[in-house]
Amino acid sequence: MFRNHFRMIRIVGSLVALAALAIVAVGCGGGCSYCTTVSKCTVPAGMQYSLVYPVPSSTGNPTNLSEVVVATSGTLPPTWMTGNGWDIVLNYTATGAYPGSALGGEFTATTPSAIPTPNATPAFANPSYFQSTFSYASNANAPLPPGTSITATLNNLNSSCYPGVTIGTFST
């Protein structure tokens, strides 16, 4: 009888020791060797930006919106348009066939005369204009849901940051 009792004590003692070792290992940073800290994307200090098309707070925009245009104060850093630059992510509440976001193409420079109308005028002088295009067939985006509020955010494709710079909202 005592043999079984001592055997059980050894088993429980071993389990407690293993649990303590696991806690110490995690506490010393051994719990996740592939973890990274993800922060929201940011723009260069002092840079102003504005949603130009669709017009901020506008309603009745097409569900198959083909582009979003952004104005910035000055030109973008070179990494915003080369390799894996920056793009626009359109976010909305996911429902049924609508996944909750649409990913735009990498920024390309555009001119004021090429921007669809109606469009907004930026509140700062000498803006530069950039577009992010949307193709709902080629990148598996569903068209945007009708009658829905959409939030346009900047996304840095060169980083592990998450889209955290809201440039404006509009509705379909």
C-alpha cells in the first residue's frame, strides 16, 4: 500500500516540476520563437493625406468601385510605389458572401483630370494624387455590399503592420 502511495507522490511531484519548468521557460522568453510585434501602419511625420474619391461621407457609391484616390501633401516616399508599396484596404462588416474587406492594387500616381467625379478637394495646398485600383475578379474580392458603410485605410505592403491609418469613410 505504501509503495503505491510513494509512486503516486513521485508522479505528482514530477508533473509539478514539469509545470514549473514550463512556466520558467515561458517567462524567460522561450514561449514563442517566431512571434513578432505587429503595430498599425503610420505615415511619415508631417505628411497630410485625404480621401479624394469617393468623396468622404458620400452615399450611393458603386458596389464595384474600380479605384480609390488619395491626396497627400508632397510626394510619397519611393517605397510607397515600388516593389510591395502601399495600397488601400476597404473595410466593412462581413456578412454572408461579403468577406469584410477588399484589397486594392499598389499605389500609382494619377492626375486631377483622371480622377472620377464627383471628387473632393484636399484641404491642403499642392497635393499629389495616388490611386489604388480594385479588380473584384482577379484578386478574389467580392463586390462591395450594397447600402454599407466602408472605411478606407492605408496599408503598407513592405511591413507587417496592420492597416491603421483611416483616410475616410463612404457608403455604397
